[in-house]
Amino acid sequence: MPNRIFQNVVLQMQEGAERTIGVIDGEGTVVACDDFSLIGERWNDAVGPINAAEGGIVCLDGRMFKALNSWGVQFDYATFVIGEDDLARTLCSMATVAFNGAKQSYEEKHDKGTFVKNIISDNIMLGDIYVQAKELHFEGEVSRGVLLVRQDEPTDPTLVDLLGAMFPDKQNDFVLSVNDSDVAVIKQLPEGSDGKRLEKLAHQIEDNLSGELGNKIVIGIGTVVTNIRDLARAYKEAQLAIEVGKVFETEQTIVNYDSLGIGRLIYQLPTTLCEMFLREVFKKNPIDALDSETLFTINKFFENNLNVSETARKLFVHRNTLVYRLDKIKKLTGLDLREFDDAITFKVALMVKKYLVSRGIEG
């Protein structure tokens, strides 16, 4: 961001302020100030305490400091006011508001990262996307993928910086903090890339972060898009991948939207329709009539592609024992899992039940 933007704000505030006001960058260098002799000085000792204050005011060496809004843990810019009294503290807070406003206004017009964040957040009109892309010299028709990295509680604020180090090309790749737990990665890809390339990238992210973060992460993957207007859709797909994965792929830490299958459809159905479906399928007995051992047998049968012999081997039971269990299931539910159509119906019913439970509906 051009330092002249901050300098203009400083000069506007100069008449009403009784103290020296300015801005330092993330390395402690004075980049704007109403005392021109200070511009260019480097205050290294201030960097650590400002970062540690997490947005609070810091008093150091006769100066008040307060970090400006930033996407990462490390501050990009901070306000400073000469003085240690209440007036200096008040002026520091007020000046920070002014600098944040100028910074945000500039970024909305000139910063590619803010532009991309506005797109995925649906915070920009479709027509304005192309106008601003042209102004920013932002390539509109190249392959890009969206990955959403979500961490469990308690969240680790260093996630943005760790991901930023993995994607240093800030002109083509963007690491954007969406909220306290979510960070979106928008990655430019070679032409012809598909979801498998994004999955490989997701595994690299997981491997790199596993030793750095103290909490679990889940990565949602959207489809590859070739036009900037579709980034919002890809981002929503990555969100949906995580949400659907929590219901149907509970052990997976990387969930691809393209691999959600029928779970994606079920997740978007009204719960009333799902309850009606279960009642129609299980006319004889509700699905809850099946005990945990029977459900385990059914899931193993599905895992082994309805192969009786292979399932019996995996369950360490005689083939006839498994056949007896399947007959028992048919008697209870009216569905013969050895028949493909009945097996499909039962599989969908199990997923619908799981979805309803995730919504807090046990019946």
C-alpha cells in the first residue's frame, strides 16, 4: 500500500492533534509521520510487543502503538503517537480508526486479495467484477481452485501465516482469513487441472500443518473453475464439502465436493421429506429396531460390494451365519440386501437417518 495514503491522513489530522502522529510498517520502519525527520527510522523493538498485544494499545519508549486491521497474526501497519498520557492513548485510538478506513478504502480499489475476498463472499456485483479485474490487471480466465481450511476449537491464529508461507506468490495465489476458524486458499492452476491436483495440494497442506498446529484441521475442496465469477461457487462448494463430510465422512480430514455423491443431495433435502422417506421404506419396523451388531454387519456387507463370501471372511463368520443374518434383516425390514435395488434403498436410508441425527432429529 502506498505510504502516501497514510501520509495524507496524517496531514489532515495534523491541525487538530497536539502530538506527533504516524505509522510504522510490519518491520518497525516509520512510513508516514507529521514530523518528516522521523520518516525512515526503524524501531525494531516495537515489533514484538505490538504483535503480542493482539490489537491492543502498547506503550513503549514514550510512544503509544496500536496495530491496524490485518489478515494475519503479524501486523502489517501500526499507528503511533508520541506521548504516554491519556491524550496520547485517545489520539492513538482515533488515528487508528482513520488509518483503518483509509487502508480499507485503498484495498477495495487496489488490492487483489481484497478483490478476491469480495468475490467469494458475494460482496461485489457481477458487472463490477470484470471492471475491477481490468483495473487490477487481474487475469479473469485461468484455472483456479478453492480450498477451505477449517480448524477445530481452540483456533490457532498462526494458521494464516503458515499457509501464507506455503503460497508466497501473492499476485496469483491468495490466502484469505474468512473468520476465526476458516481460511480460504485460492490457488492458480495450470490449464487442464482437475480435482485430483487439488486433492494432492490439500494433502501437502495437511502434511505441512500437522506438526505446526496443535489442533485438528479439515480441508474442503471445491471444483476447479476457469472464470473469476465462478470463484464464489467454488468457495461455497468447499464449504458444503466440509459440512456434508461432517455427516457422512466423519473420519475424513480432506473432503472433495466432487466425491460427495448422494450425500450432497441428501444434505440439501428438507428434513420432513427425509422423515417421510424413512417411514415409507421401513413400513414393518423402524430402522431403530436394528441393533448395533446388525448395523455393523450391514455396513460390512456394503463395504464388500454385497459379496456374501468376502463379507463373511472379513467378519470371521461362516457363510451360512451371514446368510442367516441377512434373512433376519429381510424379515425385519422387508428388504433383501442381496438384491441390488433393495441394497441401494437401504444404503440411502442409512444415510438419511445419519443426516437426521446430525440435525438433532432422532425419530
